[in-house]
Amino acid sequence: MDPSLLAALPEDVVGVGELVEAVLARRSAERCAAVLKAAADCEAAFGRHASEIRHKAKARLKLGHPPSLREIVGISSLEVPMNRVLGWLFNQDSRGEAARTGLLVLAELLDFPELVSDITAGCPILFYTESSPDLEISNRQPDFLIGSPNAAALIENKVWSPESGPDQYAHYLHLLELWAGSRTARAYLLARDEGRPKPAGWERSISHRQLADALRPLATEPSMSFWNRVVYALVVSDLDPDSRSDRAREIERLVQGGHGLSEVAVATKLSQLLRHPTIDPTNGGH
């Protein structure tokens, strides 16, 4: 091989190396610029999103948190105040057509077609709370009895307590059958937790959350008066286990600042707290 070619080879190699290095440097700079641009875009997007989250949080605070009707009527026994509230909620003598509308929602939740049909047809409906003048019993009384021309329903509400005695459910079922006569009779267990087993011979078990979800649309129903919407909003808030006043207090703490958290942490926490919907009886009005 020509020695002159060998002498020239290292310079060629260096030249090629410098060319490759320049190409890589240019590509690296381009990639770095692209990364920085993407980071800037992400930061801007996060800023807009964080601002929207803060706006929603302030709107939630302006709406406020509804008081607990159960606490107002007393919490020495959780089931008793809840029964009083529900008994008043569905009392047509006290609340007129708004109560009947709620009874229809309840009948649909119970999936009781005879009761739904009677309510829809405008038939007279009886709603007894904790005791019934038609039943000669003193201490062992069903929580709710609903009567119509073709249907008789019993609802027993349980918050924490188990069955009262070994035969409470069987006893109530027997009373319901006597009271119903020739009408279609069904018994239901209203329980705090979902999936609580229904007693033998009873129709089904429904949870407080399911009742809250069924009544929730009435809290924003445009055809209903404002105060009736407020009433349903209060009851739904009490029934829904995810509606807690400490949620509003935590939102207020995060919005006001002084908590030492980063903007990312604040936005994340607010987003989680706002995920649970609140009820606005004004339908977004002022």
C-alpha cells in the first residue's frame, strides 16, 4: 500500500469524527430545545388547569356546606333522628305535592310496581313513621309503613345496630302481612352499608347511598320550589356517606394558602376534594 495513503488516514478519521460530533451536537441541541418547549407547554397547561381548579374551589366555598338535619333533631340515637327526618320528608300533610314526588322516587327505587302505579294514578297514600294507628303494638314497631289501595310496604332503617332480638324481622313481616290484607306486601331493609343481607322473606336491602342517589335529582329539579329543592339537598347530604363538612373546611384551608404546600400539591388535593359532586339547589343561579 502507498505509504502516503497511510499517513493521510488519521486526518481523515479525525475529520469524520468531527463531522459526526457536530451532527450529534446539533441533534442534541434540537432535542434539548424540544424538551424545554414541551416542559414550557406543560407548565402553561398546568397553570391554566390549576387556575380552573381554584376557581371551582372558590365557587364550592361560596355555595357553602349544608347543615345536618339529623344533628338538628338530635344524635343520641342515629336511627331515631333519621327516621324523623324521613318521616317528615315524605309526609304529604306537611309538604304536599313535594312529598308525593319523593314518595314516587322511593317507590321506583324499591321497584314496587303496584305502589308506583297507585302514586302515579293519584291514589291516596298513607305514610306512617315508627308507629301506626292500625297496628296494636307498643315497643316493637316498624320504622316506616307505606299504604296505598293496592300496595303495602314496610321499611326498617338500620344505621349501626343489628337485628333487635332473634325474631324482629320475622315479627315485622308477620305484622306487615296482617296489615296488608289482600294488597301486595313487601318488606325492605334500609341500611347504612351497601350489601347488607336482607332478612328471610323480605324483598331486598337498599343502602342510604342508594336512597341519596335516587333523591339527588329532586334537589335541582326546576319544576320544584326553591325551598323544596333545599329540603331534598339537606336530606341527600345527610344520607350520602361522602358528604362531610370537613371536606369544605379542607378546601377552604387549601384555597387560603399558608399551608406550605407546592402549587402542584395544592392543585392535586383540590382536584381530589372537588371530585365528589355537591348539590346546588339554585341550579347555578345566584
